[in-house]
Amino acid sequence: MRFLIVRTEIRAVAETDIAAAWTGGGRLRDETTAPEPRRQVVHAEDRDAALLLARALASVGAVRCGRHRVKVLPIDDQNLAYPYRWSGG
């Protein structure tokens, strides 16, 4: 299985949005409708390689101080012509 390793910016959230999510029981962030802006995308052929790359990206200063985050996402190999295309958006 292949994996995408994505470094994204963390969106700032207003305190009123946090309060509304807590009281309404909804989600504060929904990646399927509004994904965070991507800063860097890398792919790996197996899980061990993906975790190694994620660890390397996590050493970036913006990740360490909380402005960016690193995500490891499994992808299927249905369309190899577009390895970075996500069908959710």
C-alpha cells in the first residue's frame, strides 16, 4: 500500500467557533469539506518509509512550534497516473 505524507498549515480558530462546536456537538474542523492548506506532499511505497519521512518532516521548525502538522494518509493504487489526487476534493 502507498502512503501520502502531507505537511499542512494549522488554521487558526476563533473562540466563538470553539464554543459553538462544544455546545452544538459539531466538528471544529472537517477535512473532507475544507482541508487545511498543504505546504509539502511526499509519497512512500510502504508504511515504514512513510513513518520515516513523517518523522523527518516533523523536525521542521514550524511543525515543532505548532504552526504546521504532519499527516500520514494511506492511498489506494487505482489511478497511478495521478498519485497525488485525493478523490474527496
